[in-house]
Amino acid sequence: MARHLITSAIPYINGIKHLGNLIGSQLPADLYARYQRARGHEVLFLCATDEHGTPAELAAAKAGKPVAEYCAEMHDIQAQIADGFRLSFDHFGRSSSPQNHKLTQAFAGRLADVGLIKEVTEEQVYSVADGRFLPDRYIEGTCPNCGFESARGDQCDNCTKQLDPTDLINPHSTISGATDLEVRETKHLYLRQSELKNDLAAWIDSKKDWPILTTSIAKKWLTDGDGLQDRGITRDLDWGIPVKKGDADWPGMEGKVFYVWFDAPIEYIACAQEWEDAGKGTDWERWWRTDKGADDVRYTQFMGKDNVPFHTLSFPATIMGTNEPWKLVDYIKSFNYLNYDGGQFSTSRGRGVFMDQALEILPPDYWRWWLLSHAPESSDAEFTWENFQTDVNKDLADVLGNFVSRITKFCRSKFGEIVPAGGSYGPAEEQLIADLTTRLRAYEGFMDGIEVRKAAAELRAIWVLGNEYLQANAPWTTFKTDPETAAMQVRLALNLIRIYAVLSAPFIPDAAAEMIAAMQTQDKDWPTDIAVAVAALPAGQSFTVPDNLFRKITDEEREEWEERFAGTRD
RNA sequence: GGCGCGGUAGCUCAGUUGGUUAGAGCGAUCGACUCAUAAUCGAUAGGUCGGGAGUUCAAGUCUCCCCCACGCCA
């Protein structure tokens, strides 16, 4: 039995994510976690909310709530939606947890001890009225390039130019509107990533099996321009993890917090501790410390391509820099973007489907199947309602759902709701078992390699084999002259339902559970040996005819949703 | 402007280290079947592989130039 540590990129606390975010990390991570569990491996699957930084503070202010309260509420909402999509996290943690506070401070302290932290004095805009510095989005003014009046401290939303707060004309605080701003010196900590450049490069080079998308992005950051740059890991903010050197105060850093990108990945580790502290497991270090049992763990991360630099460089630098035996990632699966009907998903314009809305209109399996079978692995992928409708109707309702329906109903009418006895295999059955075995091995190969689209295509082909078998052997015709053989054919087909349930569960867990329940079995074992698995449901076992597993999406619904989610064009 | 990922049948996508008639699913057309959610199964038709030049006995697959889309950065 192998051990798999699996993490999904942690979604930012601010707002509900869209389907592109879902397929970019959490959903494929869940697929992989469910698959590895089904194969009998030990899995720790972790995710969390990323709660620090200015966007959280601003969103809380807009909602008129203290930021801690806002984050707690949003965490619950995201947890609920994740549950709605059946994301099977062993723990859904929070980067604001006490565990992450301690661990982040410990990492910083350790990095300082080994000389990988430097202090840098820089100039920042300070608001006298607010009594604080105004980083990034806390300051607005007129853009010096295009004259846009609401340009932010870090970027102009009109001309997209990157800005420094000190560039702005007539700057003011977005908190109070105050204009009595001055430039003050402030001290910040930098992680000396550049010191680790060679180690990182060697490590990346050793990962021959990583997706091109992952390594090409990492290498670009390593070699582009002057190479990997040292990175500021602190901010003049209130909301965040206070800067401390382990348990000790950090002279000169009073009132400052760690930058969100420093503490967020450390939450992957802290989350395991939260998992244990929540009573869901024991000995979290067994997953994260190679000196405490984690040397046989295979660690796989899932993320969108925008997160790759942090996971291939900054976070590994944090870990490698400590010289402590923390587990490094073994495989990074990164995804491109999902486009919505020829454009991008857009939160501000309400364009595209968001996770809560998706669950309002259809059950999770519909979305899981379509998104996973169209995962943006090799390039950006495209969501269109027409595609969604035809694919879901065909694959789920016609190929799989109807298969279950046709065989259970046929059996009920001829033999009753009992797996019928009698008859013996002929060449057709041997051939079916051989074909299923071939395809199952291929399916396992794609799932092990996290080739999501190919795995979905193979699974679908496995479903089709059942329909082909019924069509070619026509038990409804056989029954008229040879009821014994018809009974054998039906018994075999009923067993396919159980097998399909087990194989399909990582993609469509709800439908799989219904199929298992209808077959009235507890046997969810992986059908490693198909010849054995096709006899798992013995003659005489009762079953029930389930309701249709999937309904079809109508043209009217498709048109309605197309309009509803089109958003406002600019 | 620099860089990155792409541009393959109507649609969504596969195509290992260059090698016989370029593949799948959907959609379309035709046929079979009637157990089933007007479902299923089979067959057929669709591509000068973005454009051009080059290397080679041989290029979708390598090199160069150009065009288009998306993204990142300055």
C-alpha cells in the first residue's frame, strides 16, 4: 500500500470561485484522491482557504464586517460549496489558523538563523490620518500614463500599467479618503531565494516527468532577466500572521505581518496539523517530515498555471532553505484556463457560471463529469452550453444511465428483481472480459499518470462495452428460445453495473453510490481481475431498479442558462 | 515590444524519439435492433494537419520567417 499526500491550491477567501477555478485544481485533485483511496492506498487530501492579504481586508470592509469574522463566514460558505461538489478533503483548513501562525513564524525564524533572510529598507506611502502605510490597493490616484482617476497603487485598471504608489497624481487613501500622505521609510524582510537558485534549478531539472507547462514556467522564472529575484515576505498590514522569529519578537518588525504568499503554502503543512487537532487523524508529521515516517509518501500538488511559480520556486525555496527534513513535492499537476463561451470567466461582469450557481441548476455529477472530461490539460479549454448539453446528455444519460436502466428493467420483467441463475459463458463473454481488462488497464494507467481527459475517455469506452455486449447478444431475443443463456447474459450485465459504479466513483460519486445501492451490495472492491469481478453479484441476490440516474438537459434550459450567465458586456 | 502555451475533420480534442492509406468522441447521413431515458449498436461521409521556405529517401512531427488566438511580463 502506497501513501499519497495530495493538496489542491488553496482558494482565496474573497468570494465564490467559478468553474474554471474548480477544474483548475480542486476537482482534479479530488479525482486523484478518490482514485487512490479506491485502489486501497492511504491518502491525506488537504485543502484550505487562503485568507490573508489586502483583498480580504477590503472585501470585509465593503461588507462592513471585521476581517476575521468575514473570513470565518466565507470559509464556511466555501466549505459548504466544496461539500456540494463532493470534494473529499480530509480536512479543509484555514491559512489564518493558529497552527499556521506558529509554523509560519517557525519557518521564518529558521530561515533567518541560516542566513536566508535579509532586511531591506524601502519607501512606502504613509497615511497620517489612518495611522498606517498604504500598500497596493489601499491607495488610489490619477494615473500618470492615461489620466484615469481611480488608478490603484499597484496598477491602473484603465490602461493596465504597473504603478508604484509614489507615481500617482493626487493620491488618496481608499480607507478614509485622506490626502495628507507622506513617504516614509519602512523595513521589510526578504527571502534570499537567489541564494538557492542552483539548488532549485537542479531540483527542477531532476523532475523529468513533470508536465511541460509546469517546468517551462519554472525555468523561465529561474533564468529570465537577472534570474530568480529575492522576494519581500512582509507587509505593513494588520491582517495576517505577525512577524516573529519563531516564538521570539523580531526587533524592528513590530506591527508587521508576513506577506500572504509566504504563509499560504505553509498552510499545506499546517493543515495536516489542523487535521490532527480536529480529531480526524493522528501523527501529522508522518506525512510531512521525512525523518518521521514521510519518506515513503508521494506528494502531488494540483494548481492552475498562475500558481506554478510559487509552487516550483518560492515554496520549495522556503522548505529547502531550512535544511530541515520537510517533504518536498514529488509531482506538480498544473492546468491551463477554462474559457467561457469564447471569452474569460469574469467575476466583475458576472460572466460565466460560479460554483454556487452551478449547484443550483444541476447536481454535482453533471459538472464533475463534463469539467473533468474537458480538463484544460494541454491548452486552454472551452466551455459552451451546447457542448455541455450534448456531452452530458450523451455520456451520462444515454450511455451510462440508460445502460443501467435497460438491463435492470429487462431483468425485472423477465426474471424479477433478483440476479438470475443458470447458463454459462461462451466466446462472447470471454471476449467481453478480455476487452474490459484491456480497457481497465488503460484506465488505471491514465489515472495513475493523472491524465484526466484520457482517463475520462477510457471510462466512457468501458461504459460503451456494456451497451455493445447487450446489443450484440440481445438477451431479449435469446430469452425466447434459451432462457438459461439469457439469464447468464443478464447476470453478467447486472454485474457490470457494480463494476461501473466502482470505476466511475472518482468522477461521479453520487451516481456511483446510487448504482451500488440499487445492486444492494457492500462490495466496492476495485475490479482488478475482471473475470472474478463479473461474478461478484451472485445468482439469487436481490436488487432494485433505480430511478433514472441522469436526466437530460433540455433545449429550453440550455437557452435560459445561456442568457442568465452571459453577464453584462462592456 | 519580450517571453510562454497553442493554431489538426462542422464542434471539443488525441497524435511517443520524423516513417506505410492523419485518429477519437460529438454532430451529419444511412442501416440494424426494440430490453431501455425517441435510448442503443453498426457503417459511411468530412481534413492540401494556420501560411511560406528549408533540412531529409521521408515532416502534423525538425529549422527559419510570417499570420492568428490566449496568457505572463516590461
